[in-house]
Amino acid sequence: MIKKSSVTGIGIGSENTTTIYTVPNGKSAEVVMIWITNPDTTNKNLHLEFYNASADATVTLLDDFQVDQKDFIQIGGRANTFVIMKEGDKLQAYGSNNSNFKVVASYIEYNDIIQGG
């Protein structure tokens, strides 16, 4: 088990998707918390999605969600609130035009190999 965090900037328009995190080969992961900040001086909208690689399907977590100026949202962070992700799965997002979102994702990676039996 390895605890990690990643920081990603989503300073792009609504036409482009930014990958926040991809589960590496041979791993599974628990996403335990996501912080999204809007440092801009105007309200901006965000789209956050989970891509399931084995099913080749996308689930929308936030759809055109407004994050107020100079504010943040927190997803998860409490005991027993997490999303299980498998090898190749992704967290992806895009923001409204001229957005400057910053995303911090905390996750725990596990080897996807059963040892000793």
C-alpha cells in the first residue's frame, strides 16, 4: 500500500479533458479525497468524470458544477468514503472557458497481485 497525492491544473476550455489520475498497470487504487479550487475572480463550471477502462464507460460525477470565485469543493475525505479504481481507470475533468481550476487528489495504491496463495 502506498499513499499518494497528485496536484493537477485544469486551466483549459470546455473542449479539452485533463486526466487527473490514471491507475498504473498492476495496481488498484482507492481515491479517498478530491479538492477542487477556483482561484479566479469569477465563478466557473467544472465537469468531473470517472472512466472505467475495463467497461470502456464513463460515469459523470459532477456535471457543469459551479465553483464560486476564490472557493473550493471537497469530495470524500471522511471514513469509508472512497472510490475503488482498477488498472487503467481514470479521473478526468474539464472546466468552462478560461478556467483555472486546481485539483488535489489523494489516493492509496495497492499492488494488484495476490501474494502467497
